[in-house]
Amino acid sequence: MITQYMHTLDHIRKSFNGATSRADRSEIGQFLTPAAIAKFMSAMFETGPQRVRILDPGAGAGVLFATCVETLISRTERPQSIEVVAYETDSTILPYLEDTLRKCHSFCASKGIEFHGTIKADDFISAALAEVDGSLFLAPGKRFTHAVLNPPYKKINSKTAMSRKLYLSGIEVANLYAVFVWLSMSLLERGGQIVAITPRSFCNGPYFKKFRAAFLRMMSLKRIHIFESRKKAFGDDNVLQENVIYHAVRGLQKPKSVSISVSEGLDFDKASILAVPYSQVVHPGDTDMFVHLDVKKTDTTPSKQVKCFTSSLGKLGLSVSTGRVVDFRAREHLKQSPQQGDVPLIYPCHFANGFINWPVESGKKPNAITSDAETSTLLVEAGFYVLTKRFSAKEQQRRIMAAVYDPARINSPYVGFENHLNYYHQNGKGLPADLAKGLALYLNSTIVDQYFRLFSGHTQVNATDLRKIPYPTREQLTRLGASIGETMPDQEAIDSIVEKECSSLDK
Ligand SMILES: C[S@@+](CC[C@H](N)C(=O)[O-])C[C@H]1O[C@@H](n2cnc3c(N)ncnc32)[C@H](O)[C@@H]1O
């Protein structure tokens, strides 16, 4: 429903741009975000709390928060309630903004989600400064869980009253956009997330040093997307700034790596992504705290682009399906321990270091399922299968956790895979041993994890997601599998094996 509205918003953007002069818009830094960018931005938010409070400062017609609302409520773990606070000072665009808010309201209502939207036709800077000044007394519920912004871009005249006010609050920056980002992050709760599209000028240079220091101190920088072409992000609006999009989470812990992706323009599906160690993005000991985005140089880092693998599940002749045994529907067929005529039933608890370890005597999950006429459609023939968990915990190191079902370790002609798992197969049957091991190794690599996070902000790993990932060829997978023997190596070794396979392609 809102997807349709996205087209409407793009239409509004065009007609609004047509009806106003570029010079006037430039004067107030008004360049509205194309819906495709808004969608890409909102996908960067990780699944968060049940009660969502979104801040959109300088909201224009509201494309950013509307897309954010749509993205959050289309996820499996949807919020219970959403509140939007949108600041906008241009009265000519307010009717569009009101309309967008109404649309969000009715969309949420149709999904049974509580929605509350407020438009503040006030200067965001003054309002936020007042809040931040009194932040010690700010009720926890008043902080935001999400901030999404495409702020106005404009040089700040240091002689104005606003500039002095900012200075007194410790905010010293050269451009309005950095003030908006700074104040927005200050209004986030701990664990709150920001996604912003701004010029990349803050990444270096003395005028943004204080901003960088505050940003990198308060926020954990997770992701940066770079537009390769200067003109393409806001192509039709003649914006010559070099823009970047970034996602960061409020909290003191620094990430191990930052995902850096690059696209020429709006061709996000072709974007290449690198997991660059944090220390290469912000050099330790660099008092200027430059944010390094030179991805060409970072090509030599251990993390390689997943796009060096060009095969797909279809080309490999493989499929991935969800485990057929829904345990609560097959209750009468399940056994804690296998008896004569029973076969293994595999759950996520049977994952152990990249292989299936069965049975597990923890007592929490049944280990077996009867093998008879009633269960025959739920079972598959014994063979090498690659299993992945469908649900991952947030704190888990990787989203995709893969393990090999090795028939030589479990003596049974059939096996049942429970519905909390996905399994890779070849026409319903097992895979060659090395192919299966290579596939599990690849799926357990950091580059696949980074790639996956690019498209999925939630912790669930669906079969449809797994179908979208690029894969190595059969030969490459077999080579990867042959290199691991009977145990899955540790993360560092997995990544180095995959990297080696990737770099052998460059030669
Ligand atoms: C670059 S536009 C982006 C609009 C919208 N966020 C989007 O992505 O399409 C920035 C918006 O901020 C508004 N704005 C400028 N200064 C503002 C201020 N001090 N307080 C609130 N809004 C402001 C402008 O009118 C403009 O609509």
C-alpha cells in the first residue's frame, strides 16, 4: 500500500520541484529524497524495539519517515507502536507532509499498529537545542529510537545568533547538515539508530573535526554507502555534492568493521560491499579522526567483495527449502530419544562447529521422528545437506549460521529437518560431500554475513534471502570444501580460505 504511495511521493517531489524555483529551494537547502534512496536508507535500520519513536528533522514531504514506517511494519518482528516527530519550516510543503502522515496513520491502523504523528512547523535547531540543554531531565520515553534524515545543506554564517547559540552548546560546525546530524544523535536513546544522507565533506577537513569527534565518540558507525557519481543520487535536481548514506547506533562500543558499499547511482542491487576493519576507516591515534572512504585502497584488506562470486543457486542446480517438520503439528510422531524405526529430527540445537552433532541429550528438543507412511512426506533421504538456522540471536557473531549434515556420522536412511531450519539440496536429495562442506564454509564467511546485512536489517534468515546471495561456482565450492576436512575452521581461517579463492580469480 505504501509502496504505491512511494510512487506518489516521487510524483510529489517532481511536481514540487517543478512548482518551485531551484534557487529558492537551494536557499533553504531543500532537495527532496527520491523514493528509491529512501527505501535503501530505511532498509539499513536493524530491527529494534517494540515502541518506535522516529525523528525526521527537515522532513520535506515526509518520504523518509514514511518509508521507514513501511519498512519496519513489513518485517516479521514488527513494532507495537510507532510515533513520528517531523520538523519542517517551509509552509509550502506542509500540506504534503500532513498528507504523508495521514497515509502512515491509516496504513498502521490497517495492520493493528498504534501510530501517532506530530508535525512541528518549527526550527529544528532551536527546538533540539532546548531539549538537549535539558537532556538531564528528559524523560526516557521522549528520546528517539530512530532518526532518519536528509537535512538541509548550507554553510553557516558564524556571525549569526544561531551560530553563537550553537557555539555555546559546544556545537561548532561549518554546515547546517552536520548540526542536524549532531542534534539528532544527541536526541537518540542508547541503542537508538540514525540513518542519514549528507555530503561526505564531514569525513575530513578541519571544519568538521569537532563534529567527527562527537559523532565517533557517541555513535558506533556500522555502515557507509558511497555514490560513485557526483550527480546521480539527486540526478534530476542538479545536486553536485558528493553524498554518502550512513547508519550508526548510539553507544560507546566501536564496531570491529564498517560495511562500506558503493553504487554509481540508484543501482543499489549492483552495489559492491566491503567489510573494512574499523581501524582502517578511522585510524587509531589519528587526532583529526578522518573517516577514510577510499575503497579502492581497501581492496587489499582481508575482506573481499562478495561480488567476485558470480554463480547463483539456479546455476548450481541447488535449491534451498524450509525444514518440513513443524514440530507442534507432528507432536505425536516425535521422540525424545530414537527407538527402532525412528529417524533423526534435526533442530538448531544440533549445530556444533559447522556440523550436525546428533543426538543431543539436553532434553529440550526431541531427537527423533517416527518413519512411517504418515511422516514419509516430512523426511528426506540421508545425504550431505547444508542446514542454516532461520532465526539468529542479535548478539550472534553472524546472521547466517550453516552446518553440514554428514550421513557418515549418523546411521539412518532418512532424516527430518525441523521448520526452524532451511536446508540446501539437489532435487530434494543430498549434495556431493565436498560441495556441501564448501557451501557451509562459504555461508559461514564474514563477506556473506556483510552482504546479507546489506539487504536485511532483521535477524531472520529466510530461504528467499538465501536465494538472493551470489554463490561460488561448483568447482570453487568443491575446492573450498576439500580444504576443510572433518571440522569447520575458525572464523579467521574461513575468511582467509574464502579470500584466497576470491583473489585467485583476479590472477
Ligand atoms: C534536503 S531537504 C530534505 C527533505 C526531506 N527530508 C527529504 O528527504 O525529502 C531539507 C528540508 O529541511 C527543511 N528545513 C530547512 N531548515 C530547517 C530548519 N531549521 N528546521 C526544520 N526544517 C528545516 C527544508 O525546508 C527542507 O524541506
